[in-house]
Amino acid sequence: MRPWALLLVILVLLVGVGWFAYSYANRQAFLANNPLPPPPQQGQITFAGSVPPHSFHVEEGNVLARTVFETDAPSNVHVEIRDYMFPPNSKSKIAALPGAAVLDVFSGEGMVAMGEHEESAERLLPTSVKSLAAGQSLAIDNQGALPFVVRVYVFEAK
């Protein structure tokens, strides 16, 4: 290799390293000096996508509810699995269930009373299971700081 070609390669490498070191030492944060874009037009906000299946919805009595599963079982019985979420520090009511049910507590603590008998309320803790008679409403008192979440298995005779 010729000596002048070697000198040229070394010079190009030195200039490249020097340029990189200079730009690294004098770097600056990105600053946007342009005004912000105008706010969107007033009106209804639409969300992308569709509502997921089995999502919670607000029911009467300050309750979030969803139907997880339902099917017709043998012997003319309709089985439905529902989830209920009661907000912290609140009293709620669930309308009368169409059939006998089993209540399973997922999380939180709450007082559950059958029908209008609030003086005979029972305290339920996580993993508690309680059977419920058909056709009675429920009064729920969540005095805790966390949501009270229960799953109800409803067995309705046809």
C-alpha cells in the first residue's frame, strides 16, 4: 500500500472520531418551540375498538355487575354465573335473584343481609361461601377501604 493512501485512511479515521467526540460533548436536549396543536372539537368522544365480552356495567343500587356465563342445564335448570363489585364505604342493593344461588366472596369484606332484614346481616370474608334463597333481594354494606367482589351462581328452575 502506498504511504500517501495509508496517511489518507488515518486522516479520515481521525476526522470521524473527532467529529463523533465533538457532537457527543456538545449534545443538547430536544426542545420543541412550536405552539401546541389546537384542542379537539367538542362532542362525543369515541373509543377505538369494541366493548370486550363480559365487561362490567353499572346497575341500579351503586353496583358493577357482569354475567360471566349462562347455559341451560339438564332437568330444566338455567345456570348463570354473575360477578358483582361493590365500591368501598358504601351500601348497595341487588334486585331479587330469579332462583336459588350460591354467593362466593373473591375479595374484600362486607355485610350481607337477605331481603329487608338488615339487622340480621352476616359478615363475609374472602373465600366465604353463602347459600341464598330464591326471590330475595340482597343488601350489601361494604365498610372496608377495598372493593367487595363476589361471584354468584344462580340456579333457576324453568
